[in-house]
Amino acid sequence: MALNKKQQKQIDAAKNKILGLQKLLKAARAQPDDPREIPLLEKQIADLNAEIEKIRKED
């Protein structure tokens, strides 16, 4: 099950977004100004991981 170029680019873009969100999450945990921010960032990361899995399972 090889991914085509479009799928690979979508996965790469999602991974880059995850990396950025993980940096924000780390900063938010270090200095929790807004208690709603941490669960929101965690949800966004989980959504992107689900999107990556969905792309990988497409055929």
C-alpha cells in the first residue's frame, strides 16, 4: 500500500502542524495562563493524528 505524492504531502503537512502544536503544548504546560488551552491543543494533535491514519488507510 504505497502512498501517492498527494497523500504523502498531506501527511507531511499534518506532521509539521503536529510539531508546532507540540511546541505550543509544551509552552502551555510550562506556563498555564489559560486552563482551556491545554485540552484544546491536545485535541488538535489527536485530530491530526487521526487524519494521518485516515490518509494511510485510504486505498
